Amino acid sequence: MAAEREDRPSHAGRVRLDVPRAPRRSLLPEYDPDAFGRLSEKIARFLGTGRFIVWMTVIVIVWIAWNVLLPAGLRFDEYPFIFLTLALSLQASYAAPLILLAQNRQDDRDRVNLEQDRKQNERSIADTEYLSREVASLRMGLGEVATRDWIRSELQDLLRELQQGDGQHPSDRSG
């Protein structure tokens, strides 16, 4: 009977919950967000260096010198340097989101580190409070323990009493 039910096609409106869906095809390309984030951090790190500034300055100077000093036939971007402006704008339009992505990833790491530090501080405070209570209990316990100096002073007092006494042995005295 159960085999007959499985052989029958399911109704068009019914969805079986015990059968996984077929994976959907997406028109968007798939990528690894973590790998992309690491790449963006590397680019952002490079954009923040003096090396990048020097290379960018050299490229702009060469570009302008090429298009001003060479003969007209070899120039590819005349005076208002529209192509240079377009290239710099394109570079800036990609740099800004990459830098923001790198900052967001750093913020996430900082948030996790802050949470771990907070938990570690809580554990340290709890440990310190525990140790403080233990030291206090030890001090209270030591208050009831006979110390070497106290025993020495008691023995010296007994010795003085014996020396000042009437010469009787302490066991002979019965009060």
C-alpha cells in the first residue's frame, strides 16, 4: 500500500517536505566572500602606502608629459586630459568601496576581539575576587594559629615564672 503511494505522482499543489529542493541556478556569478574580503584588504593596504602615492604620481607625470611634449601624432589624450580624469575617477570609484569593505572586516574583527577581551576581563575579575576571599579566610585562620613568636614569648614567660618561683617543680604545685 505504501509502495503504491510513492509510485503515484504528487499533486501539483503539494510540496513534499521530506525531499530537498533542487538547487536554484543564479544568474549572478558565485564567489567566496572571505577570499574577496582578503583581496580587498590587500588592495586597501596597498592604497594606503607611500609606494602607491609615488607610483600614481609617476604615472600621472608621465601621462601628462607624454601628451604635452610628444608630437601630436603620438598623443592619445589632449590637454583637458579627459581620459586621465576618467582613469583616475575609475580608480577612485573602485578604491572607495574596497577600503570600506576592508574597514568593515576590521570592525568585525575588532568587535570579536573586544568581546573576547571583555570575557577575559570578567574571568580575571572573578578570579581576583575569589583569591581575595581566599586570602581573607587564610588571614582569619592565621589569627587563630599559634605563631613561632607567640610560642617563644609564652615559653619565655613560663621560664621566668619558673626562675622566679619558689624552686618547686611545676608538677609539685597543685594550686
